Amino acid sequence: MRMEYVEAVLELVALIPAGTAVAYGDVAELLGSGGARQVGSVLSHHGSSAPWWRVLKASGDAPPGHEREALALYVLEGTPLLGSYAEYLRTGEGRWRVDLMSARWAPSDGDFDRIDAIAEGLERRRHKMSAPDDEMTV
């Protein structure tokens, strides 16, 4: 995976406020590039310093293998949840998920300006990388 895509995903994920969430596919759509699996791969391999728990499956399920850690962060941030999450915290039993309908991040105009800048920067870097050598000289 190209580093310019990794950087763009991580930059966009950093904009997602506490208490909100988006699906992997939402990130790809906002960037205008890639897909849900690519975004998931970026977060899996490079996302430890990003708020990775705020990006999840469209079903609202937490990233596999990180359910307990993610749930603690959702509760701390006040992210809307569905199911028996209190039971899960106590015993590790029970099913829960993020209420993505209520928790979905609705970017403000200022957020969209930043998102557009990230997407445009990604596109410029990609174009520069794919340009023939003679186009790269100024």
C-alpha cells in the first residue's frame, strides 16, 4: 500500500471527534479513494496512534480482536451503543455494537474543508507519482 494513502487515511481519521464513529467505507468515500478493506488495512497496520476505535464495520461492530479495548473507549467518550455492553464489560459475555445511526460523524463545513484538502493532497501526490519523468521536471 502506498504511503500517501496511509497518511491520508490517518489524517482523516484524526479529524473524527470523540463520541462519534464512521464505517471503514465512509473514510474511503470521504477520501474519494480506496475502499473499506483498504482503510481497514491501513488502520490495522499503521493506526495504533490514530483513534482507530472510531472507525468500524458498517454493522457497528468493533474492530475484531479489539472489542474490549474499543468498548472501554466508547464508554469513556460517550459513544452511543446498543446491546448488553455493561454485561460485556463485567463478564466478557453478551453482544453489543456501536449505534452507528446515532454515532455517525456529521462533518461540519470546516471539517469538509480539511477533508477536501486531504483528498486533494492525496490526488496530487498520486498524480505526481504516476507522471512521466519529463512532466515532473519544472
